[in-house]
Amino acid sequence: MPEATAAAIVLSRQGGSERLLLTRRNVEPFKGCWCLPGGHIDPFEPARRAAIREVKEETGLDFDASFFSYFDEIIPEQVIHAVEMVFYGVGAGNLSTSPYEVTDAEWFSLDEARALPLAFTHNDILDAYADRGRLGERERD
């Protein structure tokens, strides 16, 4: 049976350019890989609240979460089957990583983040986020 997880596209708009936060995992699976902040949704916990909680636990940031989309995360070689609820929004506060869960956190441009080999299916998530942004730009023209 699939597990329920939440992931966060945490944004910063400092200096006029949008940047997003990636964390480097300190736990298996994918230990040492970059990924979006997130994790498992606890029993009876709303998905949005789980995304906010996970961002706070892993990065120390407050997170203004809006729903983006869901993704099927099926990785048979890692025995992973999850339904991942993805949220996006601005992160605020002082960045401080949780040494148990993550070894590092850095801000990247969307293109820089998409060029990295991310854990789980997070490259697919960022590709969809980029496509949505391009669609939004076309709609404004």
C-alpha cells in the first residue's frame, strides 16, 4: 500500500530573483543526495500541515504553503511507493538545518536545482513546477 508524503518547494524572492531551497539528506534512502524538504504525513495529519511541519523540522523556516500538485512516487529498486502531496510557498525566518535529517541546505535557482540529480522523484516535481511557470508566463502575454 502506498505511503502518504509531503514535499515543499520553499521559495525566496530576495534580490528580485526567485530561488528555492534544497536539503542534503542525512538518512537513507538517498543519503547524501539533494532533495526538496519533506517527509511522511503522520496519521490524522492534514497534508498541508505536514509540509509546514517538515519544513520547520528540517530547515527552521516558517512556510506559507499552497497546494501545487500530487505525484506518484514509485521507485521499485528502493521499494518506495508513495503518493506525494507537493506544496509551494515562501520560507521565512532563519535557516538552521536539523543535523539528524539533513547535512546542508542551500538556495538554488530553478534551473540549477533541475540540473542536479535529486532524490526520489523530485526532478519530476521541479520539471512540472517549471512547466507551470512557463504556462503562467504565456497566459500573461
